[in-house]
Amino acid sequence: MAALRDVLNDLVKVEGVTTAVVVGRDGFVLDGVSRSATLDTEAVGAVISTGIGSSEVVGRELGVGEMTQGLLEYKGGLIVMGLVGRDGIVALVADIGANLGNVRYQLKKRIPDIEKVL
């Protein structure tokens, strides 16, 4: 069984992905890896947990079901988030030119590995 850090290191090897962070619903960072010296994984963790909570409320209110993945697109990059069990969130920060389909696929593929080590 791979360690959490190993799974996150694999995710930042995906072309275009610069950061991979696993946080609890409380915003506490369980682990994070970043290829960007300017990105603070602790700060990512705090804002991601808040964003997921808001996104889940939107899904409930609009009657579209339970959230599986979320995507935020900005001028300078992408954030793709997924739920890990009931209490965890994994977030990837990617370059704006990253292959979004591949980033989403890689995240979905590795969530079971993250669940196993949490």
C-alpha cells in the first residue's frame, strides 16, 4: 500500500499539475505536495474546505445530487477537487493549459488509493 505522500507525488507528476493537497473538512491539511515554491499548501487547505461546503449546498439546492468533483477555473490556473470518503477532500492545482480531462481522470483514479491510507 502506497503512503499518502507517494500518491500525492504521483499526482504532481501529471502534466500540468503543480500542487496536490489532502485536507479534512475542518481545513486541516493532512498532507500536501507542491512543485510551486510560491504556493502555501496550508492556505490551499483552508480555502478548499470552505469551497467544498458551499458547492455541496449549491448541489442540494439545485437538486443535482451529491458532489463528486468540483472545478474552479481562473485566468492563471485550475483547481480540481474531489471528495475522499466522508471527511476528506483532495485538491489539485493545475496550469491553465493542462489537459482538464486527464487531470480529472487522474484524480478520480487515485481517490481509492488515498482512501486506503487515510
